[in-house]
Amino acid sequence: MKKILTIILATVMVCAIFTACAKQEEPSVAPTQITSATQTPTATPVPTDTIPTDVSPTTGLQGNTTYKPIMVQIDNADAARGYQEGLSVADIVYETDVDGGDTRFTALFNDAINGEDAPEELIVGPVRSSRYYHQRIQQEWDALYVHMGGPDATSVEGTDIWGASGEHIQQRINGAGKHAVNTELFFPLVSGHNTSAYAGIDLMKALAIYDYTPETLQAFTFYPANDYADQPEIKEIALKFFGDKAFATYEYDKDSDKLLRSTRGKEHKDASTGEQIAVQNVVIQYVHDEKAGSDAKEGDRRIVNTRGSGDAVFVIHGKLMKGTWERQDYDQKTTYKLENGEELTFAPGNTWITMIPEGREIAVTYADGTDETITGSVNE
């Protein structure tokens, strides 16, 4: 089944992803450690007539088949959340630690800028600086990469964004600092602030300077569809990213079949729409995350390893599944599997992936009122 499914998906150019929200609630039981299994399911024929051919390579939705993505580093500090624009139309959003107290989003845009209904203008931001591990995320998608500068390196080998971690990038738009290019595309997103503090960019203008053909490493499975009806449904899931309190929560809205995201106890809204961010697929990926070093110039910079393997939690159609992720090297894609070894099938729509430090707790409240606390580990 795996070979048949992979060949079919390669033929139809399917590849993509996520996001979500919620209120928080303390779990009442001890953490459950995720354990992975190696058993693979019995192969069964794939019904080809259930697989559409006109689907987006990043969301699995029917319509846009063009692959010309733009990836943008977007601020998620407390002060930025009233000004974030464009997150609600991102195909995939990765969330990572940046300083041990705040996260940053690496947002991939493809359908909104290449589809038939693409707007004449699409403002996103605030655009912030890159870290080496953000560039390793970019490597999975080979997108035009937009950021506002970035630290050159930590004391750990391979973390220079202008060296080994970024040499694969074919085209970037950098608005500040070293190797700044296309700076005229940036503007102050917030009146009264300078560009570097709250930078906005119009992705339609950025799209116009594309001068290479991107090739993605990533390939998510969307079809044949799977609603995971036999898995437990959640009411909400809370991520204790930085400590005892939930940093981000996702609440399942059954009417829309979406996960609604809240951050630090408040509804997380897109300033361009005024609406709470709604996500179709949520992936919580346990990673190795530590302070870069004791050197004062490194401050609170982080070392986040996006390769290796580890535990993961998935929420799709409001159903929670446990499993694993694996990316053996940077020139390979990340694969997501369920505990039985079967590759995860995403629901067509957007995807949000949180790379949470290993050992941190995830508090789950199920639809039947029961609670569970989950933790996970990584293998490097």
C-alpha cells in the first residue's frame, strides 16, 4: 500500500499542510509517555477513483496546482500579536522556540498567491529575523524565503544562517543586516514604528521577482481520505511550551471541523480579518531544544534540531492520534507516522506544526470529559 500510495501521490503532485486554537484546562492525571511501534499495516489496494488530480501540493484542496511558494518568518512575541497579518491564509505554519520565552512562525504561502482567486495585494507580517533551524525548515519546501536579517551564528557548528544552514537557499528576500536584498519590498506595518520593528511585505510583489523553479522535498498524504472516526475526539489541547501554564491551546469546533487557536489565554486573531485563527490539521512534534551556549553575545538563542526522530501528537478532524516523526538528514523530508507504522493522512486544508521541546507537557481534554497529560521524547 505504501508504494502504491507514494507513486500515486507523486503523479498527482500532492504535498502539504495546517493550524488551530482554544481555552486551557489543567489535566488531572499523570503524564503518559508516548511509545512508538514498528509494526506496519497490511497492504491493501488503493482505490484510484477516490484520488482527485487537480489538488494543491501544499493543502490537498482541489483547485490550485501551481507550486511557487513563499515562506516568511513572522513574529509571535506578545507585542506582535495584535498586528499579525496573513496567518489565516498560510498553507502551513511551523512554530518554534526563539529565546526560551517566545515562539516564531515560519509560514508557507502557496494557494493564496497562486490560486485563481489570488488577490492583487496580500500583506503579511510582522516579518522578523531568521535562525539556522528556520532555514532547515525552508529546505523541505524550497520556497522563496523572506526574513528581516538574522543572527550569523552561535558557537555550535553549522548554525550560521549564511553558511552551511543556508547555502541551499536559491532565492531570499532579506530586509536587514547582512546580505540585505530587495529591501524596497518592506514597509512599516504599524504606523509610527520603523520598518525593522514591524515590517510588512506584500507577497504579490514578492511573487513577481521569482526567478527559479522550486522543488519540494516534502510530500504529505491527503488521499484516500481518512476521518479517523475510531480515534478519540478532543474538546481542547493545551501546549505547555515554556512551563506549567499553557502557552497555546486549540479548541475543536465541531460545526466547522476546525481547531481554534488561542495564545496565552487569548483568542489568537489575524489582524487582517479580525477572526480567530482556525486550523484543519495540528501536529505537535517533540524536538531537542536547548540554549545555544553561555557566551553573552549569544543571549538566549536556541539550538533546535529539526532532524532525527521522535514522538508526535496529531489532531485531525478533532481526533487525537499519537505517533512519530522522522527526518534523517536535511536533504530529506520529514515523515509522520501513526503508532502502528502507517503514514499519517492529513485532511485537505491548512496545517500548523509546533516543534515543542522534548519532555514538555500536552494537556488534553477529551469530548467525553476525561483528561490526559502527554509527554514525548526524541532520538538523535
